[in-house]
Amino acid sequence: MVMPTLARPRRSARPARERGRSPVRVVVAALAALVFAFPIVWTTVGGFKPAAQANAWPPVWWPSHLGLGNFAKLDSSGTSLSAYVLNSLAVTLMTVVLTTVVAVMAGYAFARFRFRGKKVLFGITIGMLLVPYPALLVSLFTVMTWLGLTNSLLGLALVYSTFQMPFAVYMMRNSFDSVPEEIGDAVELDGCSKLSALPRVMLPLVRPGVVTVALFAFLAGWNEFLAALVLLNDNASFTLPVALVNAQNGPLNTVDWGALQAGITVTMLPCVVLFMLLQRYYVSGLMAGTGK
């Protein structure tokens, strides 16, 4: 007599999910979120406080009323606030376009083409990450003066793109390396060259990497201060970070915290919105090539 075999009970994934949502982890995650969110909330609320309460000590945790006085004060200092925002936006967009286009082409070349000295050239590109660009600002200012690109938004965008390029090329090389070679072979069998396959086939497959490179370039172009301070000398050409330094001074050279927090709120808003919209591409883009 053959005894019937009993089927093994399946392990449910539910206990694993429940362990991941244990109260201890939820509490720790909530506390970490509060720690990181507190400066953002404090700065945003501070931008809408009346000037007296924004500069008061001990600090006023919640204002008696919310207003736009700090933003108006920021707008009336030097050139208008909208002009500074437009300058930053122009520099940032040029930085994103230049960095992304060059990094995509260079990363594709390093990943899919064979040429003499490829490893050496890629090693030099990565080695540029070890050079802090503040150490090169004096020489860079001399070169930009010789080219007539000081006090120029285009010149500033070229500087930002140059120092973003090593990381961007590294990211795109990894992204293209994560695409199976069989896809490239199949495309070539269908009569498509490697160059024509880049916009038609490869770019949609490495979209997370492209978004990651563009996001890093945006953050660098939007928030960078030191190069803009050195290369720009006309108030009408100042970007938002440089304008905030000039606008933060109150009477007797004190810091006007209300105007400063209003400016920080304007500065961080696009970064927060972009990161929230592109978060899933950003995470997968950073992981590109790690599993190969």
C-alpha cells in the first residue's frame, strides 16, 4: 500500500512583510524621518514669520501669523528675486543639457566600443574625481578671463559641467554595461549600427541612469556657490546662492534670518519637488551595473 505524500505547506510571505513592519522599525523610521524633516519644516515656516519673530531669541516656534514680508524684502534687495531665479535656472538647464549629452555619448563609447587606450582614458576620467575643484579656481579664473567667459552664465555652466563630467561618465558607463550584450547583437543583426542604436534602443533602456545624471547636474548647478562667487561680478548676473549672501545682512551687519530662510525656501523647493518626482529613477540609476 502506497502512502499518499503530504504536500509541504507553503511558506507565506506575510510573516516576512509583518516582520518588516514591526513596531520597532516603524518607530525608528519615523524618528529618522522627523530628524531629517525638522530643518526643512523649520526653514520653511521661518520664511513666512514676521521679521521680529524670525530674528527673535529664544526662537518663536510658531508665528502669530504668516506673511510674505521676508520674500518681499528678499525681492527688493539688489535685482529682483525673479531675476536671480532665472539666472540660476538658465545656468542649471545649460549644465544639465551639457553634462547629460556628453556623459551619454562618452559612457556609451566606454561601454560598447573598443579602442586603444580606453582603460587608461577611463582611469584618468575617474581620477579627476580626486581633484577638489576649489583648488583649481585661481587657474580656472585665469583661463575663463582669457576666453572672455567671466561674468557669463554660459561660462559658469561650462565650469559646472566640467566638474560633473567624471561622475556622470562613470554612471553612464555602468548603465550601458548593465544592458545585456545580446540586445546590442540583435540590433546589429537587424541592420542597425551601434551609433544609430543609441537613440533608438539603448537610451530607453538606460533611462534611470540618464535621470540620475541629470538630477545630480541639476543639484550642482542650482546650489553651487563658490564658483559663481568667483566668476560673477555683476549683480544682474548673480545666481540665487550668491544673491542670498548679499541679502542676508540686516542692520549693523546682523543676519536677517527671515530673509535668509525665505531665500533658502525658494532655493530648496525645486530640489525637493524634483527628487520626489524622480526618486524611483534615481534609486535604480544608482544601482545600475551593480548586478553584472
